[in-house]
Amino acid sequence: MKSMTGFAQRRFVFNGLSLHIIIKSLNHRFLDISFKGTGINPTTEKLIKDIARNRVFRGKLEVMFDIFDSDQRKCDIHFNDRLSWEILDKLLPFKKRYKNKIGLSLDALLKIPMIFHLDYLAENYTQEEKDEIQRSLESVFADFLKSREQEGKSIAENIGKSIEEIEHRLGFVEKEADQVENELFLKFKEKIEKYLKEFEHEVEERRILQEAAILAEKSCVNEEINRLATHARRLKDLLVDETLEVKGREADFLAQEMQREAHTIASKTNSMKVHEHVLHIRRAIEKIKQQVQNVE
């Protein structure tokens, strides 16, 4: 089981190149990869996507890739002269109105989007440098995956503890529910006999027992208990299933079904002892629901 959140960063220096790579991810329904940094271009974007392919399936992934090169011949510097002059022309009336109290420094001008842009030309790098860049990216990505796996292991342990709590409580609920059903049966039988006696109706004992059993069965929660236990076992198996890469969606579905069965059990019985155990079960399920939201 892997978490959807992870983080890794490293710096690399070789052949006059300095790389700073940061990879982080947050929860997301699908896989969404965004790129930032001076070293991002179509070549590096494709390289990063190829590295992530079949290794990351869900999460909002952000890759920051900054590259600093002492060889300026490998850079393509863009300065948008036309846009800069248009901006200055628009500011000129303001300067006249406020008598030169408004100024625009060169540093502020360069921070305006689309004014200044620096591209590193991938075709100017040697094959050795390209291979080193790829190894650097793969190294950081391996650390990133390791962080997701470590957090996923912690999540699985917490979910496992919650499942143990649910199974432990279900044992008490099942015993108490059987006792409650027997008590209800006797209670309904007594009421039916009393009702018939008051109205002087003669009914066979077997008929009375059938009616009492039908009424008592409406409060029976054995089916809900069995379904809840089945979902819990399936979730436990899912935690250790190494054949599945994506487990979050199924885990979330199982948690919702477990919650639904717990609600039904609580609504079908008036036993305070059953309600006490169901309360603990619902707390454990809520913990599971919160945990699986972070599972890939």
C-alpha cells in the first residue's frame, strides 16, 4: 500500500551543471503532473513523464527542476521588447499624473510574466550530460517513491489496528444481538397472547410463535454483522495484496459499505450494550475512511 503524499529533493553538480530537483505530491482523484523550474522544457517533461509512467497512478504530482549552467551557449534567453515597451507606455500617464512619484525598477519589470524567459536547449547537451540528468531525476524519483511507500506502510498499520478493533467489537455485538432477539421473541409472544386473551380470540400456539418470530426477526442484525465482517476481512486482505498497485478506490468503497452496515445495525436495535459497541465500531470505521483518502 502506497500513500498519495510524498516528498524528495536533492542537488547534483557535474560538468559545470548544477541541478536542484524537488518532487512532491498530494491527494488527488487522478494523476495530475505539473512542472516548474528553469530546466523544464518539452524534453525534460517527456523524460519525467516516462520515469513516472506505471509507477505513479494517483495524486497531484509537482516536479520542480532547476538547472544552472556555467556555459551560456546552452541557454536561450528571451526578452519580450514589444511587451515591455507597451507596459512602459501604459505607465507613462500615471507618472505624469503623480509627478514621477511612481517608479518601476528593472527587477520588478523582469518579474512580469512573459517579459523574460530562459530556456535551456536540450540539444546543446552531450549524451553524457543527458544521461547524467536522467540518472539524477531517477534517483530523486526513487527517493520520492520510497517516501510514499513508507507513509503507506504506516497507513496500513493504522488501518489494521482499526480493523482489529472492529472485529473485536463485532464478536460482542453478535452475542448481544442473539440475546436481544430471543428476549424480543418472548416479549412479542407475551404481548400477542395478552392481546388475544383480552379479546377472547382462540389461536393456535404455533401461529402465535410464528407472529412473534416475524416481529423479532425485523430487529435481527445478523446479516448486517456478517456483511460488515466480510468487508473488514476484504479490507484486511487488500492491505497485504501485492498484486494490486492501486488500492485506494476499493479501500474507500469498503469503508463506506462498512459504515452503512454499522448505521443499519444501530437503527435496528434498541439495546444499549449493542449501541455502545457499535459506537466504537463507527469510530474505527471513521478512522479508516480518513486514512484511505490518502491511499493511492
